[in-house]
Amino acid sequence: MKKVELEGKEILVANVDGNYYPMGSKCTRIGGDLSTGTLSGKVVVCPRHGARFDVTTGKVVSDPKILFLRLTIKDEPVFEVKVEGESILVKTD
């Protein structure tokens, strides 16, 4: 995983089985930096609250858990990607 900034947007680019998946890099709950979280298969875990996102779709896999609270969060935005040679091109709009 790597965080990049494109056109003022922080984007997480994850490599899953040789395919690249760009999505929002800030957790939609409280803005944790997903690039410092852990990636297991196609799921990234937010380092702040443990929210889990599918990097291939941006969908929430499980909401964060803080003590006995369950917090609901939004899916991450995803972006189109194209690989040309050694370049990874991401469409941000």
C-alpha cells in the first residue's frame, strides 16, 4: 500500500495479487490514515478505530468498535485505474 496525493486528494493505492486498487486514504469515520493500517488480502484495517474496508470496492467490511460502541461509517470513494508500463494512472474525477 502507498498513499499518494493527486489534485488535492489523498489516495491509497493497494496492490492485491498484482492488481492496483485506488481508494480514499482517510478513514470516513475520523480521518485515520489508512496507508498506515494493515492490509490482509483485500481488506485494510484503520489504525485508529479498527474499521475495515475492502480495497477493491471501497465498501465497509466492518464498522469500528470502541469499547461497547458500534459506530456506523461510510464507504470509501474508489477511483478508476490504468496501468501503462511501469506507470499507474488514477482518474480522480
